[in-house]
Amino acid sequence: MIRYLLILFMLLFYQNGYALGYCSEPRVPSCINLSFGDTFDDEYDLNRCELDMDRYSDEVERYRDCLTDKIDDAVDKYNGAVDEYDDAVDKFECEANDGKYC
């Protein structure tokens, strides 16, 4: 059971590209690249384009989530570096004052 949950978890992260450390920007469906004044050839083309647009919407949402995750990771990394820097400064100042203000 745990094996299946792990596989599901990996697939969810793989879909948005984040598991690979890369956020893949989705492509606009080709049916949107109609020249000015062009229309769909038939109802089938219209329906196919609607499905492509739904898929595109889902991909944009996953892309946004991936970018948000990467930004959050970068902020966490920055905050960790600031904390380490502050600790090093405190230790230096303590040692510089012979431990009087620690």
C-alpha cells in the first residue's frame, strides 16, 4: 500500500515538472493561432479546441503552482542563510567582548 502511495506522490510531482527541479511552461494550443477573421472548420474542430483549452488551463495552473513552490523554496533558503549569518555575527560579537554580553 505504501508503495502505491509513493508512486502516486511521485507522479503528482512529476506532472508539474517540479520533481525534476524545473517548471515547464505550457504551450498555447495550436487551435488558438487562427489568423484574424478565421474560424473553426467544423464543430469537431471547435470541440477539440475546447478540450485543448481545458488541458491548457490545467497546465497553466500546475505551472503556477510549480513556480510558487520554487519561490517558496528560494525564500526559505534565503531565510536560513540570514539565520546562519545572524548566529555567526552573534558568536563573533560574543567572542570579541570576551563573552561579557552573551
